[in-house]
Amino acid sequence: MALYHLSVKAVSRGGGRSAVACAAYRQAEALHDERTGQTHDYERKRGVEARLLLMPDGAGGWATMAGETWTAERERLWNAAEAAERRKDARVAREYELALPHELDAASRRRLVEVFAGELAGRFGVAVDAAIHAPGREGDGRNWHAHVLTTTRKATSEGLGEKAAIELSDTARSKLGLGSGAAEIEGLREVWGALVNRELERAQVAERVDHRSYARRGRGEQATQHLGPAASSLERKAARLARQGAPESAPESAGSREVPEAAPALVDPSRVAPASPSASPPAADHGPERARTAPERLATTRGREPYPEPSQAAVRPSAGVYGAGADPATRIGRRNAEIEEHNRALQVARAALEVAQRVLERLERGRRWAVGVVRGVGERIATEREERAREAERQRQEQELARREEVARQDAARRAEQERVQRAEVARRTTQEQRDAARQVWRKIEDAGRSARDREAERARQRQERDSQAPRHRGPSLGM
């Protein structure tokens, strides 16, 4: 499975280290250190799959970085990094050690390292020198990894300038409005995890990595302790003796000393004494950065190449850390073996729990399916019942509407009949009133005529009376 690993180390003169030596060992090249006058030659070293030298934007004056100028530019770069520092305990480089998923192919591994190197160059403005290492011949065949060296100063067109932001103290970073250095490293760890997961997804690998520790993720596994170069050398030696059938006490009888459990995890390779002639040369992943002279580099063993390239068939995942049948030779190794056994037990238990959870999930899906079927049947029945109820309600409403329309029609007819009767009654009343008015008019006319006749008769009577009374009071005739 894909494992996450990103460690950040400082290359400091205070530890007796040199940026030129580090670059020469990681890149398996011969580089001359102008400060010490020493040539660090590791051209016989095997296992470097790819080399990469990147400069940030604006550092175009450093030449082409291609073809035969690779070694020259690398030597020039790291000598400039050494010359830029004056303190005897100065930090001259920073190294990022990256674990590459063994599920990826060579192109994916190179692309992954290139993107991360470009992130470092763009974020901090530093020069980046990366090397991809194949698994060691005596180690785990899945141990593909990369070493990424960066300068501590920004790379400009005029050379190395001021210190990069990641090299500043937390106080200086806070004045620039930046977070702590630890937070910066945590951000880089998260970026690396995201890049690895993107490549795994592109390669259609189901595994994913997480930059957080076991404790932060709430898992029960324990982290193993880094062996370091010295303890790793003892473990490899014990593995070789175990494969050769030597007794278990062979590492002790051979004069090797067990590394104390409290020994620091990171031992400076440049200060470790070289192994005995019977020991194998350093593996491709770790080893001392000891300079070799030119005659030593040209020496051969019985006419053969001293460091033959292992075949692809030999590069396979081993049963243990350093090979099948090899017991740990140090207390740290034994402790790591116990932790790995404990972690494997936890992983088996977790896998069984995941299987049980998947079974429960399938059962739950089956239950949900059955419930869904029953619910679907019930919903169909309820739907049909609702449709029937709606149809009955619709019919009832139609009947009620028809009844209301009939009632309205009857009401309208009744009102029409009432209006006709009322109109007839009004007409009758109007005719009667007209007749009564006409009678009254005729009556008045008759009364008026009668009154006129009576008055006329009275006047005639009065005239007669006057006429009858006139002779008795007539005077003498005027003719007399």
C-alpha cells in the first residue's frame, strides 16, 4: 500500500556537513568542493533513476541546466551556496526526503517530484536539486524515494541573494506577516500528500495517503523509529549474514556494536566511519557522504564492476524490512519489528472490521431495498386508493355541481315566474288605477257638468223670479 513520508532536514556546517558533498552523494556524481579543496566522487553509486535541477523565475543567468552542463551547473550552484555563508555553523542547504508510491511508474514518479520541486522553487524562490532513488539492493523493493536539496538563499539572475522565508526565525517571519516555520512545513506536508493522491488517482490506484500522524487521525498504530545510517548498516549486515547461513551472533562477533535505543534518529552520514571491507557498499537510499579519491574510484574488484546494477527480478517487496529470514540486530530494529507486528495486527483487525462493516452495509442495503419494495407497494396501493378517492370525490363534486345547477335553474324559473306575476300584477294594478283615474275624471266632469247645469238652472230660476216680479214695480211708461 502507498505510504506517506516527508521529512525536512537541515544541512549545516555545525554538523560537519557540506552542501557539495550532499549533492554529490544524492546525485551519484563527482563534485569538487572549492571551500575545502576536496572532491566528493560517488559516480560508482547505483540506483539514481532521475536527476532534476530547477531554478525559480528570474534566475536565468545560471545557464542552460541541460545536457553536459548538468554536473557543471550543480557544482557551481552548491559551491555558490557554500561561498554565500560565512559562519562556521551556517545552514548551507535544506533537504526534503520524500517517499514515492511504488504503484507509480517512472514517468509518474518524475512528474510528482517535478511538481513538488517547482512548488518549492516558486514558493521560496530557491534553487532546487532533486534526485529520484530506486530501492536498495538489500532493502525493501518498494522503497522508491526522492531527495530534494534546496538552497537556503533565493536564486536570482546575479546569484544567491537574501535568505529564503523558510530559513528565517519565527520572529522575523512574524514581522513579515508570515506564520511560524512549523506551520510552513505542515503546509508543505499537506501539499505533498495532495500531489501524491492526485498521481495515485491518475494511475487509477485506490490507495490514498494522509500527511497527518496516527495520533492526529485517531488510529491505534504506532510510529516506528528511524534507524539512521549506522543502525541501517548493522541491519543490512545482519541480513547478509542471515542469508549466508551465519549464526545469529555473527554481527556481534564481527565487531559490530549495537546501536543504543536512545541513539538519535538522524545520524550525520558525513561523520560516520566507513564500513569494513567485508561490508557491502552503501545502498542507493542512504549511506555516508564520504569523499573518495580518484584512484579509489577507478579501483575494481577482480576485474568486475564493484557495484553491479541489480536486475528487475531482484527488486521485489521483501518479507521484512531488510529481507526474509533476517532478525533485527539492534534494539531500535527489534522495537520497530514489535511496533510493525502490532500495527499489522491492528491492520488485520481493522480489515476484519471493514469487512464486517461492508457485510453490514450490504445487509443494510438489502434491508433498505426490501423496505423500499414494501414501501413502494404500499405507496402504489395508497396511490391507487387516493386515486379512487379522488375519482369518487370528483364524481361527488360533479353531482353536487349538477344539483346546484338544477337548483339554480329552478330558482331562476321561480324568480322568472315571480317576476312575470309581479309584472302582470303591476300591469293589472296600473290598468285599474288608470280606470279609476278615468272614472274619477268622468265623475269630476259629470260633477262639473251637473254643477254647471244646476247653476244654470238656478240662474234661470232667478231670472224667472225677477221676470215675474218686474211688472208690479214697473213705473210709468216712457211713451205716455
